[in-house]
Amino acid sequence: MKKKISRRNFINKTGSLAFAGALVSQVGFNYALAANKDPVSLLLGSHMDYLQALAPNYAAMYGVTPTIETVTTPDLSVKLNSAYIARKSVGDAIFLTASEIAGLADKGWLQDMTGFVNNTLKPNGVMENSLTAATYKGKIYAAPISIGCPVLHWNKNLLKSAGLDTEAPNNWHSTKNSWNELIRFAKEINDPDNDIYGIVDAWAGTHSFWTFGALLQANGGSFLDSNLDPVMNSDAGIEALNMMVDLLHKDKIIDPATPTYTWVFDASPSYLAGKRGFFLTWPFISGIANFVEDSAVQGMSGIAPLPALETSASVDGSEFLAIPKYSDNPEAGMQFIEMALSPELQILQGSTSPWAPSLLPALNHPDVVKNISFAGVIRDSYLYPVDAGFSADRNQWVELMSNEVSLAITQKKSAKDALNDAVKQINASRS
């Protein structure tokens, strides 16, 4: 594959922007809040076309057209921190990723949404594990609008050529120690002389966090304990990191470029070219692999939750809506969030865009399943641990830990030494 495919190109290629047209006629839902006709401003992710498309719907219901500013995910933290320092409103309802919430809540910069979540979202069937990232010191500061976590993709053509069961990976997440089966399958596929490897992933920089976190939790460990102290250097953590090292250096079934790939679109070309057996990454890759014309695995890419050790596990990458402390019109912001997270619009979101809704009834809705073929995979993944260690200094400790994980992956340190050093550095950074 010569060209990379961005998330936006994927959205355009798969026609998900039909959401805008579908919404115009969807007016008349019932909401708990009294109609608030104050101006409302929104800060949304540049990829969140499905939320941007709600403007006409909101205007029809409340007589106010939202002011919308968009921001890319990499620029989000800088924008939010600048607004916090200046004590300025960045919007009445804002987009957040899982990694920002605890830090902003710790600074007192987010308004408490516990009541809305407990009284509205939970009765409407929100996936409980998606709330972990939004919870800080017993309060909930954001509402999950879409959920997602790394999952398992596989090339059915390569499995078939090796005489392997092309559907077996569908059951691995519910089978203890099924990581051993993944390794066995990958070894059968592996053919370095022909540039074919059993597994591809992205382990450079902080991206190793996602795979290490999945293995850590699958092995019964966690990043942080109940006091938010680092404990990733447990026996479970050391075993998980040694597993990654062995896959690369002992078993040699990992694409040798994996330690240089910084994100999903660095790692995806070789999988889309039909040269890799398994790909540990985000669910939306399934849409690219199966439906984009220049994919060599079109119609032949499987998807399932990650395999199990003690249990299956992944790491939460949900997206949220929240109300900042300095909102000019918090009630209007809440009104928009309530509308966006209504059961009706969650179903519409899932049936017309590639972003999985956070409400379980919406995930299970036939129209959503038809549009997002992997909706059930995301649902099942969130029945298992997905905790990413949400503390106020999450971004800082993730970077410190990832640096040490990289040293272990490149065999510059043992897994034990690397994780012990990570914990020492994290504790020192907090003192």
C-alpha cells in the first residue's frame, strides 16, 4: 500500500456524513430540561461530523443555532489548558478524550455531571466501563458520547492459506489463556522471507501503552491501585512486558518495524497489503480493511475483542462531552449534551456514522449493527477490564512509563528493571 488513509478519509470513503441529512427530520424528542434559549457554543472534535450535524436539529427545537468551533485531537490539550490559565470559556459543551478528564477535574475546571449520568444515562443503559475515565474522586465530570478500544483484527486469507480456522479468533476473548492460540496461529503464518509476519502493532513512543495495558489487565494487573499509586511493576506487569519482548525477539512473529510505528496509520499499510496475520488496533480499521477498494483484505478481515490471559482486556479510548467551569451558558450546554445523548440520537449516531454509541440499547439496535459491523465487538470488549489508569497526572506518567517500556522492548533493560524504574520516576514526579 503506497498511500496512508486518515480517519477523515475513512469517514468520507464510507459515507458516514449521511448523519447530517438524516437529522434534519428528527425533531420532537422529550427532554427533562426546560427549553433554554440562551446562545450555546460548542467545542467539538474536527472528526465529530455527527455532532456538528446536530446544529439544525438544536435550532429547530430551541430556536438557537449553536456556535461551533472544531479542534483536532492533538491540539485539544493545549487549547483547554490555555483556556484554563486564562479563566476563559472555551465553549458551553466541549469534546474531551479519556486522557484529559481527571487532570481537568483535579484543577476544578469541569462541572459535576454526576446527577445527569446517574439519573439519565445509567437508566438509558450507558456502558458502565465507559464511565471510569470520567470519574474522579467519586464524581463524574463527563458523559461518554462514543466508545472504543483496541481490538483484534486478522487476515482470513493468511489463516486459510496456513490451514487454520479463520473463525477461531472470534472466541478467544472468552477463552482463558487464548493468547497462546494467537501466538500459535501467528507462528504458522510467519514467513519473513516473503515479508509476511504473524502480528503487527505500533509500539513507538506512548503507543506501546495500549498493548502493554491490555496485557497487564488481562494478566490480572493494573496501572494504578485504588489510591492512584503506580503498580504496573507487579508480577503481572513484568510478565506482560516480557510477553511483548518475547513476541518480538524470541518468537520473532512481530513485524520488526513495530517498535518504530508511532500510531495506527504507520502500522496499517502492511496489514492492508495482506502481509500481516493479526493487527492489534482500533476498531475503525475494520471498515478500511473490509470496504476500501485498495485493501488487499477486502471482505476478509476479521474483528473480535482481544484474546485472554486470565481474562480479556483492553484500554479505554472513549470520547466525551463535558461542561467547563467557565462556560457562559452551562444550562444550554447541558441541554445540547442531553439531546446528543438521547437514546434516539445515539441510535442515529451509530446508524449513520462510524463512531459507536455509548448506550447499550443503541449498540444493540439493528440499524447500528448494520452500519457498524463491529458494534458487538466493542460492546463485548467493554464487558472486560478497560481501565487506563485515570489520575490527574495521567499524561505525564504514561509518557514516563512508555519510555521505560520502550527500553525493555529494545532490550536495553530487563522488563523488571524498566517497570521498577518507571514507578520510581512516577513517584518522584509527584513529590
